Amino acid sequence: MSIPSFLGTMTSLTHLNLSDTGFRGKIPPQIGNLSNLVYLDLRYVAANGTVPSQIGNLSKLQYLDLSGNYLLGEGMSIPSFLGTMTSLTHLDLSDTGFYGKIPPQIGNLSNLVYLDLNLEGYSVSEPPLFAENVEWVSSMSKLEYLDLSYANLSKAFHWLHTLQSLPSLTHLSLSHCTLPHYNEPSLLNFSSLQTLHLSATSYSPAISFVPKWIFKLKKLVSLQLQGNEIHGPIPGGIRNLTLLQNLDLSFNSFSSSIPDCLYGFHRLKSLDLSSSNLHGTISDALGNLTSLVELDLSYNQLEGTIPTSLGNLTSLVGLYLSYNQLEGTIPTSLGNLTSLVELDLSRVVNEDDLANLTSLKEFDASGNNLTLKVGPHWIPNFQLTYLDVTSWHIGPNFPSWIQSQNKLQYVGLSNTGILDSIPTWFWEPHSQVLYLNLSHNHIHGELVTTIKNPISIQTVDLSTNHLCGKLPNLSNDVYKLDLSTNSFSESMQDFLCNNLDKPMQLEILNLASNNLSGEIPDCWINWPFLVEVNLQSNHFVGNFPPSMGSLAELQSLEIRNNLLSGIFPTSLKKTRQLISLDLGENNLSGCIPTWVGEKLSNMKILRLRSNSFTGHIPNEICQMSLLQVLDLAKNNLSGNIPSCFHNLSAMTLVNRSPYPQIYSHAPNHTEYSSVSGIVSVLLWLKGRGDEYGNILGLVTSIDLSSNKLLGEIPREITDLNGLNFLNLSHNQLIGPIPEGIGNMGSLQTIDFSRNQISGEIPPTISNLSFLSMLDVSYNHLKGKIPTGTQLQTFDASSFIGNNLCGPPLPINCSSNGKTHSYEGSHGHGVNWFFVSATIGFVVGLWIVIAPLLICRSWRHIYFHFLDHVWFKLQSFSSYSITV
């Protein structure tokens, strides 16, 4: 529900906190009536809309938090009226979606102590905030906390001088900022700075080293420089920061060993050097860091053994050493780490290694390919809440020691070599489990025989096993269920339609690649929160269930590779949130309705491949400005290709998004469940079908192949400068290849084969520097193949069946302008010279033979003539011999 407007009548209110209450909608302007308000917290309440200007009337307001809201609405920049609220001491606008220029009026807030403008998560191609200068900050003499993360400060050349003029500043975060680089000042006076976050910053021009001014910040307690692609050794100047308690240098490219100076930071509590390309050994001096609470050296090339001095770090709560090249056994001193809560190792682990870790609560060692060697009757001395041993060697039996862990909330046993069935005892004592992942094993049996009650775990992933029988029943507590790539069979009727007493909370349902059959039940009205539904690669028949149109939150629907029939489902007209729709490989027929483009305006993936759709491609599809993938191949579509394709905005711009995935966002989330899922789809882009998920957000494709399309290739299609893949093959297209095709600089593959395209190949096609595949075979093209960097490297089969010449064809272009046809050794084209010669021979033969067969007198005269000729020849031969 929306924030109630009646709150505006409570004029005596001084404190109002609505954070995380679940309200949605706009902030009511009536809040501006609360003239006595001192504290206003609206974190994560307003899903959309603008900040009402009436809030600027709250002259007594000291604390304002609008973070975690999507406040784009009509005005997309930070409202300048906030600069009039001079009583503010705390202003938090983080994660609100604002972008554009930072209004300098913010500088009027001279009483501010806390200012957070971190707008992570809303930018696509450019940082969301831009500042030509930051001089407005200099008037905030009381400022202690400043976060400008994700802002573009590339034009603010004096930012360093300005920020050092803040005498009270203790925390500065410029993570993911774009910063100018110039000769640093000789004198710095960050006298009070204790925390500096410069993670994943980019400099203009680029630098790959740690700026030396950082080493002059003698009071620094926390320094974060992760993700900056810093090269060379870890700089020795870091030894000057003797008060450091938190140091994060992860995700860099140091290409060095761990310097000795780091082992001298006796105050250090957290050290993260993961994914930094470090090599060499871990020194025994590691034991000097007795204050360490967390140590992360994972994802490097560290060698040698784990030093025994590790046992000196008795305060360690988290230890991460995985993904290195460490050898030997785990030192027995590991047992001294009795405070250890999270353990991530990379060696064989046995009972003795874990015997003394009685405080262990989180055991996270996923992705290590380790072996756990314990006896069948082993009972651990600890009680875990979190267990993730993904890719360990645990099987073949289901680990019985888990039965003793009755406080588990997270269980990750994916890819652990289990060849067993899930025992009945597993479900009952683990009713408190919130996350269960047993995927990618060889678990078998009928699930319904081992579960007495409906599954109540919030997230369940049993995918890629050998489970069979009927689908299990669910309780109302399940949010995500993945049973894909198993052998579940029979109908979905009981699973979907038995729970009709109250709406189910399920958000993600994946039943792909099973043996489910029958019709898809029409009971979807009781599953209103579904965001993703994947039923692909089963044996469903019949029509699309109308009640699926009631799924108002639905964002991804995949039902490809089934046996569905009927017309395009009209019930989908109500699913306005759809991002991805895949109905490919079915038996659907009829026309593609015009409302698809009008109603489904959020669509990014539309895949209707391999059906029996007829009629024209509706022009209304051009209204889908976010569309990135359009696959209508292998249907019976006719008519012209719409000339309005240049309105597909997502394909007109080169995709420079830093986010390669396409996400679906669930309305609710739990402690171990993500609020978003990665959309994936099967695409035929390079002559083969591949599942695209992790890079789907970078793909733009149009595939209209194997239809009955007529007319010319529209010139307007060349405006799609961001298009990667274009396939118009196996149609009846005529006319020339558009001259402007060379403007489509992002094209990686082009397939125009098996049409009736004529004229010459435009020379501009040589401009396509990313082109890795081109097929124009079996058309009516003529002339010389343009010379280009890529074109001559393609196989000759890409050009056969035309009247083309020049490399890569083995036919030289003649000087008199004649052209030639080349079929290739495996060509399937028609050689018209041989066809004409054969027809001429047959026709000529029958012109002679037919009259002789019809008229007897003609036969007598004809053969009498032959006898006379033969007699003359014999007489001539005898005369010649005699002479």
C-alpha cells in the first residue's frame, strides 16, 4: 500500500520513521505539513515518483534519509530545494536513482555532518552523477562523512584541494568514481581522515599505481583500494600507515609476493589480498598479525605450505586460502583457532583438522575440489548455521553427520558426488533450513516417498539429478524451486492446483528438462508472485492456460520445446512486466498479434522460433524500444520486413553497459535468496544453439530466417548501429543489399543466404571490423567481392551460387566486365549452361525422331536415304583402295 496521506495531519510529530515498512508508491506531499518534524526516515518505501517540494518546508528537519528508493519520476536530478533546508545535519540520498548534475545548492547546508550521495546500481553506460566542480563542499566545515561514490568528477580538477579543506572529515568514499589525474599537490592536510574508500575508481587519463598522497594520511584506520587494476608490486609507502586496522587491496594485478611490511601491521583486524595475482610463499611472519579477525588470500598463485604460525592468530573469525597452489598438509596449529566461524581452505580435511573448532558456525569452502575424510559415525564438535562445500568430494553416500547439525540454515552440497537418495531423516530435523542446494549430483529416487509433509524450505535447488515420479507438494513458505534436468513425470495438476486455500509465495519456478506431460493446468491464479516460470523441454500439449495471464509480476516465461498448440496466447496481454518470452519450438499458429508491441513494452527478449505463425510481422513490434533479441525464425511469416525496425532503440546504440546480465527482480527476498535472477535463453547466433545468460545483456540479434518474407531489405535496418547478429536467410527477398550496411559497426555475423538478392555487394561492408561470419550464398549477386580485412578470410562457400568473382573465390574478375558463377566442390546451385545444353539436345533429338514414329512412309524414305548414302560411301572407299 502507499504511504498514508493522513500522516500529514499529525502536526505535533517530531520523529517519523517509516523505513523498511513495505510501503510502495509516491511520497505524499502532506508530509510537508509536519512543521515540527526533526527526524524523517523514508528508507525503502517509495517505489517511484518524485520528492515532493513540500518537504522543503520542513525548516526544523535535521535528519532526512530517502535512501533505497526509485525516485526518478518526472525530475531525474537531485531536487535543488533541498539546499534550503539549512537545519539538516544528516542527508542520505544513496541508491535513489538520481542522475545528472549535482546541484551546487547542496553547498548551502553548512550544518551537514553526514552526506551520502552514493547512487550505485542505477547507471547503465555513464556514472549517474556529474560534477564540474566540488567547490560547494568547501562550505561544509562540519562535514564528517562524505560519500560521492559512482559520481563523475573527471572535470572537477581541484577536487583534492577542496576536500582537504574540510577540517572535520573522517570518512571519504569515492568508490567507482571517475577522477581527474594531474600532478598531485606537494602539501596535503587531511588531518582528520580515518577512512578512505577508492574502490574501482577510474582516472582520466588512466593510471595503474597507488597515488602517493594516500601514504601521507597518517591517521588512516581503513583503506580500500580494491578493483583498481593496480600493477607492479604492493607499494612500500604503505608502511607509513601504521594505524591501519582494515586494508583491502583485492582484485588488483600486483604480480608480486606479499611484502614484509604488511606483516608489521600489529593493529590490523581485516586484510583482504584476494584475486590480486600474488605469488611466492606465505611467510611465517604471518603469526605477528595477532589482531587479525579476517584474512583473505584466496584466488592467487601462492605456493608452499600453510605456515604453522597461523595458529597464533587466535582472534581469527574468517580464514580464506582457497584457489591457490598451496601444498602439504594443514598444520595442526589450525586447531588453536577456536574463534573461527568461517573457514575456506584448499586441502584435504579430516576429523582431526576440525576437532578443536568448537565455535565454528559457518563452514564456507565452496569451489575447492576438496575431499572430506570422516568416518561414518563422525559427529562434529560444532553446530553450523552455514555449510557450503560445493564441489567437494563428499559422496557417494548422503553425509550422515549432517543429521547432528540441527541449527543449519544454509546447506550447499552441490556437485559433491552423491549417488544416494535423500534419506527420510533429512527433512524433519532440518525444518529450520532456509536454503538447500543439492544440485549437480546423482541423487535418485522418488522425492514424494521421502517427504511426509510439503516442502517448506524457502529456496530449494535439486536440479541436475536423477529424481523421478510426481512433483512434490509445496508449503506457502517456498520462494524459489528449481527441479530442472531431472526425470519427473506425469501431470502438473496436483502440484499446481492442490493448494487453493491461500496464495502461494513462490517467485521462481524452474521445471525445465523433465518428462512432464499432459496439458499445463489452468490454476496459475493462485501463484500471483511468480517472477520466473521455466517449463521448457517437457511434453506439454494443448493450449496455453488462460490463467497464466493473471501473473502480474511475471518477467521471464520459457515454454519452448514442448507440443503446445493454438494461437498466440491472448492472456499474456496482461503481463506488462514481461522482459523475456520464449514460446519457440511448439506448434503455435495464427498471426502474431499487434498488441504484442503495444502492451509488452518492457520486453527485451522475444523468441517465437520454430512454430507455424503466419501473416505479416506487425509494425507494432517496432514500439518495443527495449528489445534486444527478436527471433521469429522457422515460421511461415510473409510480407515485407517492417521498415520501422530503426525504432528498436536498444539496437541503435552500441551497448557499453557494464552489466552483462539481464535480471528479473523478485518482489520479496529472504536472507539467502537474491532479489534478482539472471534471465537466460537459447539463441542460434553462429550456426549453433547456445544458452546465453551471463552475457545476454550484451547480445543484440534479429533472426527472421526460414520464412516466406518478400520485398527488399529495408534501408532503415542499417540504422541499427548496435546490432550484433542479423539473419535473413532462406526467404524470398529481392533487390540489393543496402548501401549503408557498412554503418552497422557492431555486426558480428550476417546471413543473407538463399534469397533472390541482386546487384553488387556494397563496398562499405569492408568497414565492419568485428564481422566474423558472412554468408550471401545462393542469390543473384554479381561483380567483384569487395576487398577488406575480413572478407577475404571467409570460406568460398559464403559466396557461391552467385555471379561473383575475386578472392576468396578462385575466379579472377575479367577486365571486360564479364562475371562468372562459382559453385564450389560442394555447391548446390544450378549451372544453367549445362541445363540449357541438355534441354537443347533432348528437344533436337525428338524433332528428328517424332515424325519417323508417326508416319510410316517417312520412315521408308528416311531409311532408303540412309541405304543410298551407305552405298555411296562403300563405292568411294573401294575406288580409293584400287587407286
